Amino acid sequence: MDLPFVSPLYLSTQKKAFNGHNPFCRVRREDSCRRTFQCLATVASQTTQTYNYGLETKKNDLLVAVQETQRGLVASSDQRCVIEEALVNVEAYSMGLPIDLMKLDGTWRLQYTSAPDVLILLEAADRLPFFQIGQIFQKFECQDSSNEGIVRNVVRWSIPSLLEEQEGATLLVSAKFSVVSLRNIYLEFEEISVQNIKISEQLQALIAPAILPRSFLSLQILQFLRSFQVGVPVRNSGSRGVGGLYYLSYLDGNMLLGRAVGGGGVFVFTKAQPLQC
């Protein structure tokens, strides 16, 4: 019987084909790793896009919910429930994250509030024909610090016929703040002031009619009114300023949500152009 004959040379070749230095195996492993990395990158990108889309959708839902409430003045109980739910949905995206003072720094325009001390101003403007409330801002100055700064609540207001419409004067409430926990800051109010008086053309004409030469006295009166500024320090019975906790429940590049701790109301702000005050 003939026996199969295997050449020793052939055996040597077979061993070589299966050792760890086969270039074809290395190429296949590199291709596999590349495909795995690309797959993981695609999944991560899709997850980020889904996250961002969900967040922007929730933020838009909140802004739509507050849109017809005149900054909270005419919000019904049903609307407040919808707004609270929308607030919580947005807040869920930043739970456990610390305050980023770099993002907080700047000017924020009020879109909605349930705070009684702000609503009383809006109610007064709604009921009194001689009083107007314009834009309301919150301005943070904290770019050069890691745990403290200054915040100014800015209210534009006017008296028709005497001051310019909407922005005839500025009510400014100044406070120092310090970061006391991940998302809580403590406010210590320092001063309430009225400044930036802009008298109306009617009042200017009354003080110094255009058809008559302006006397030294009339010019002095105009200059005084334009530069008028008064400030009142805010203090309690001791020497320490009045203060309170403010919970910054959500913050990004274009939206700020806050809650005054102790039932003082909620606030919805959007980023505004820099404000000089």
C-alpha cells in the first residue's frame, strides 16, 4: 500500500503560516480595531446629538410656556403648573453639576417669575397709567473669581410724559454673592438706587422752551435731572446686609433658571447683550 508522503519542507511552511507574525492577520486586526473605534465614535456622536436635541426641545417648551404670561403677571394656576413641569424637565439636565461662574458672568433678561417682590412692580405698572415697567435684568460680575462676585438686579421704568418711554430711569438693587454649595449662592444686598434719569422731550420743553434762549438756571435744572442719582443702603437691625439663598437650578450659555430658597419664587432668564450700569 502506498503511504502518503509529506515533505518536511511543507511542514515548516505550515508552521510559519500560523505564527503571530503573519502580515495578513495584523491587517485584519487593525481593520477590526478601526471599525470598532468608528462604531463607538458614531454611537457617542449620536448619543450627544440626542442629548442636545432633547435639552433644546425642553428649553423651547419652557420658553413657549411662559411666552403669553407677561413675565408671570397674568399666569393662571394651570399655566403655572405647566411652567413648573417644564422647569423641572430642564433642571434635570444639570442636576449635580457645580456652578460655572464663567457662564454665569454677564447680563440676563427676565422672561418669567413667580417672585412676589417682582410681580408687585408688574402689577403696579399694569394698574397705574402713570407708571411703566420696561425690561428687567440680572447682571452678574464674577469672571475673575472662583467663588464670589457681584449681582445687580436692574429694572427699567418710566413715568410717561415726564421720562422717556420704558427706559426713563433705572432702579438698581446691588448685592454681593458667594458660592456656598454646588448650586447655591448666598446674596447679601447692599444698596437700592435710582439712576440714569432720561427726561422726556415734553419735560425738557417745559423747563427750557426751544423758542426761548436757554438761561443758565434752566440748563442747570436739565443737567441736575439728567445726572440725578440716589442710593439707599440696605441693612437689617444690625450692621449686616439683608440676604438670602438663591438656587441656580440650571445654567448654560443662553438660559439661567433660579429659585429663591424659602418660597421666594422662580426665575427664567435668557442671555442678553452686555449692560452698562
